[in-house]
Amino acid sequence: MEMNLEKKEPWIAILLSVLIAGAGHIYCGQTTKGVVFIIIDIILWFTIFGAIIFGIYAIIDSYNLAKDINFQIEQEERRKANNLQKEKLEKEKAVKLKKELEISADSFIEEFKKNYKLFKAEIYSEEEYKSKKDALINKLATKKISCSIEDFLASLITLKEQKILSIEEINKIKLLVM
């Protein structure tokens, strides 16, 4: 059940209750209680002491009522802010997970080119290079490509032309992405 409350100034509730017992309650949205307080105050005016005591009670009660309303509003605002923060974190987590599960053609090609350069510079041995290539190709079994299959395969043409990928490796890639 959602509450439709507006913040109230406790000092206004006090001032209204000082003028007319119950007016502070009406200001805070508790009309029935305010009217009852006004009626009781009128009845107690016949005994000045009762009216004073009841007036003091009405002042304190309307002040506390305004504070309670404000507290409820602040609690609701904090709850909404927490929910927004949770939603934001969940969206960020989903985006991160999507990035972890996807691979772009550009990053795939760059990885191949980088490994090829390391191999050509004799930093990787032929065995290490083949192992890196196989690992990168096999990564496609657990990743989703971030573009169409045709675009992904077309991007491999340069790797084939540069003899970085063999036709057998391209066929293996084709099997994994189709």
C-alpha cells in the first residue's frame, strides 16, 4: 500500500494546535482526530484546567504526528533510492556479464594479430603460438559473437590473407559460430 504523504512542518502543527486544539491534526491530514479534538476542547473550555491540559496534549501530539509523517516520507524516499541503486547495480552487472560472454570481431582479430606478432618476433615458440591460437579459437565455444555471423567470418579474410589463419582453422571457427 503506497502512502501519498506530503512533508509537514512541525512548528506549523504546533502553532495551529495552540490557536485551536485539533487544527494541527487537521493540518497533518488526520481530519477526524482533529475534529474530535476541537469538540473535546470546546467541551473542556467549561473547565479551564481541562482545556489547558488537553491543549498541551494536542500541541505535543500534533508535533509528534508531523514528525512521524516526515519520518515515514524519509523512509519511503530511502527505500526508493535503495531500489534505484539496486536496479543500477543489476543493470551494470548484466552489462558486464554480457561483455564477458560476448566477443567482437575486432577484439578476436586483434588477439590473433598480437599473438602472430609475438610469434614472428620469436617471443612465442611455434608450440606456444599454436596453443594460443587454439585457445582463442576454442574461446568461441563459450562466447557469443557481437555481430552477425557473416560479418564475423568476413572479418577473418584479412587473417587468412596474411596467413595468420589456415583454411582448416577458419572452418573450425565457422563450426563454432554457426
